[in-house]
Amino acid sequence: MAKGKGLLESVRDIAGEHGLKGTKYRIDADKIVRESEKILREDYTQTLMISAVLGQMVEARGRERLPAPAFFAFIEMLSKIPDAPRDTKSETSTEIEDRTTRIIELMTTLVSVLCEWSEKGIVGVDENCPESLRDMAKVVFRKTKLLQGGLWTCISCGNIVNVKETRALMCATCDSSISRSDIHQRFDQMAGRNRTGYGRTTSEENDD
């Protein structure tokens, strides 16, 4: 992939190098989305913790850093998740860690197959991207190109700001207002104003 090949093409090339039949390896993007949605719908608090970890990782440095395209895909996933019961069960730290790891695996794999890659990173939407996921791929591509240009899309209000002026992945205005609220209110405002579900906002519902 460092040479600009897509994930599936890379897997098939490696399989061929080891005498395996590369064409039998497939990656079902729709199945990845379904599994991700299932995890994110399980429990509000669990999803809250997963979001917090991924938010920290995308700001991290070195090997611990989550690739920005994978984080953008995760935000898009959140926007499609309806509300879910809060605190319906008590997850152990191990369970949450396992699900967080799985979400990271799913998101990094998803962007690898939805987007077209070159040695410089994402260059567009992959021609084999399922029609149902093309909008997600376009958003990931657009936000990635903005980031490469030094711009960031605030995860709360959606405004585009200079990446150097962001605080906790938000513009200064949103960070200032949200920092005075509790952690649940902060999560409810992630990726949209006045969240009524994980991703639905009152403004979106009024537009429907």
C-alpha cells in the first residue's frame, strides 16, 4: 500500500507471492459497515468511550496515531447511528478495549477499500466502491484533502478552520462552549448540533 496500491490489490499480490490464489480474497465493505453499526448500537456508554479513545488517537503522534481518514469514516458512521438505550449493561474495561480495537480495524479497512490510494495517500473514490457508500467515501476524501491543506472540519459545528486553531478536534468557539458541559453533552454535540441520536440532530430532523 505504501507504493500506492489499494488494500485488496496488495493482499492479492502478497497471496500470489506465496503461491496462494489471490482472487479468493474479498473484502465486503457493506459487511464492515453492518458490523460497525452493530457495535456502535450496543450501548451508549460503550460508544462514548470508543469515541473518546479514537478522538485521542487521531491527535496522537507516532505509532499510536489513528489515520485521519479512518477517523473521518468513524464520524460518518456515528452520524448514521440512531439513538440507543443508555447504560443498559456494564461493560468491563476488557470488553470496551476489544470493541475499540475492532472498530479501529474496521474503519482502517473500510477507508482502504472505499478510497483510491496513491503513494501520496487518498486521491479519490475507488471505482469499486459500493454505490451505497460513495457519499461516505466522498466525505472522507474531502476532509482528508482539507487536512492536507492545513484545514480541519470541526466535529461539533462542522465549520472549516485552520488545523492549528483547533482544540480537542473542535474550533475554539465550540471547545469553549462544550468545555463547560458534562461529558455526555459533549458527545451529544459531536459531529452536529443538538444531537438527538448518535448522529441525528434537531436541525437535520427539521430539514427532513
